[in-house]
Amino acid sequence: MIVCVAVVGHQNNPLYIQSFTDADDSLKLRHIVHCSLDVVDERVNNPKKSGPTLNETFLGLLYPTENYKVYGYLTNTKVKFILVTTDLDVKDADVRNFFRRFHAAYVDAISNPFHEPGKKITSKTFAERVSTIVKSFGMSSTR
Amino acid sequence: MGWEVSESCVDSLLTEMVSMYCNRLYANKPELAASRIDAIGYQVGHQLSERYTMERPRFTDHLDAIKFICKDFWSELFKKQIDNLKTNHRGTFVLQDNRFRWVSRMSLDPSENGDLSQENAEAAENKAAQEPNMHLHFSCGVIKGALHNLGIACAVSADPSHLPACSFVVRIKP
């Protein structure tokens, strides 16, 4: 089950963060997202360790904590998408699919002429699309 | 989710925008009008580059990003690629389009008003030369916005001396 998704801009400023569990966890989730940014930077700036997947947008599993798995995705414009999930047996293809749809929703939200680049995304349509994508992710992996 | 608009609508929108900024909003200050038009282009380029880099792997260096602008970005905007790319390998690129779409339908003939005195002819020629310049500010803004979003700080200027062929000079800031 996905507990949190976040969009972080290229200066590590949060553009959108949404948690899908009770509010008690939200601070811990924000902390996890914040820590994962360091891992993203490390992956991107160490070409020798990453090997052939240097230029891919999907960064894969960033790091597992005690209850959660954190996945990262870096776009060409240095915008990072972070996904925190509690599922233990998540398929790679599912996560990639999730990020692809999430990226499409993000691009549509950004193309809004009333959206100011660098500020938080306040579009309700984007929030609805994200919750739809999150719900369908949950369903496809409980086979 | 894709919506389509006819190309003549885009042309009319651009023409009207330039005319509004030059003739009504900043009538006597062409530099201010130019910088406002450039800023509009910047935001458009910023958002478009986000959309057109969606499926692609990340760029390794400046040349890759410029090639993306010349090929994919230009094809999405104008249905053709840049005709010629030159570089001095020290951060300056010249992108040449032999038939730039947004100015291809502009009249370039300054002497439309029959017989004019010498002074009027020069003023008319200056004014006619200014119009495509203003449109080119928008295109420069688009390129600059797209490159900034890819992490490349640069200055873009256009060279309108051989319309409808147009060259854009991109200087990457160190």
C-alpha cells in the first residue's frame, strides 16, 4: 500500500507531498522523503557506482527502512518523484508504470498557465489524478 | 489528454500578443515590450520542455541538450528540425532554421505605401524590421526557458538578417 508520494523540485524544494495514511505518520514520512533526497543526489553524482543505468529516469529502490520501501524517479528537469510504500513484494514494472502515469499527471499540472514554477502544486485535478493512480497501484499488486 | 488547435490560431495569437505589447501596453518603450515578450516565451519554453522530455533518458552534457532542442523540441513545435547547428566548442551554439515558421508569413516589404520621401522610407523600413524582431524575442524566450529547465543557464539572441531563414545564437553561461 502506498503511504506517501512527493514531488521535489530541482532546488530540493517540495512541490507536492501527499500521504495516504493517518496524520500521525505524516511527520515521519516527510522525514523519510527528506532523507531519500540525499540518496538520489548520491546516485546521480556517482557515475561509477550506478553503471549503465546512469541516464535512466527511474532510479529504483533507494533504501529500505524498517517498514517502508522508498523508490525514486528523476526527470530531465531535475524534478524528483519519491514514492514510499509498505508493500513487501512490489514488482519493478508496477513501480515504473506508476511513475510513468505520475509523470504524465505532473506534466499536465505544470502546463497550467496559472501555476507558478517553483511554487507548490495546488491543482485539485492533479490531486484527484494522483489518488486515482495510487488506488489503482494498490489493486494491481494484490493479485 | 491532448487538445488540438489550428496553426493559424497560434499565428494569430502570437501576432496579436506582439502587437498588443508593442503598440498598446509599452508603446514608446520597445525594450520593455521585448523583455515582457521574452518572459512570456520563457515560461512557455519552461513548461514545454517539461512535457517533451518526458519519455527520454537524462542528458549527459550540454551538447545532448542542444541536440534535443534542435531535433525533438523543434519537431514538436514546428514539425521540422533545425537545419544547421554550428558550435565553437566553447559554449556558443548557432541554430539555423531556413524557414522559420512563425515569421514565414510576414511581409518583409517596407515600401507598402506608394511613394514616400526618403525620411519616411527609412522610418518605415525601421518599423518593418522591428516587427519580426519582436516575434523573435518570443522564440528566443522559448529556447531560453527550455534550456534553463534542463539546467543550462544561457543567453539566446536571434539574427533576423535573412528572413525567413533565422539563426538563434545560444551562449552558455559558464
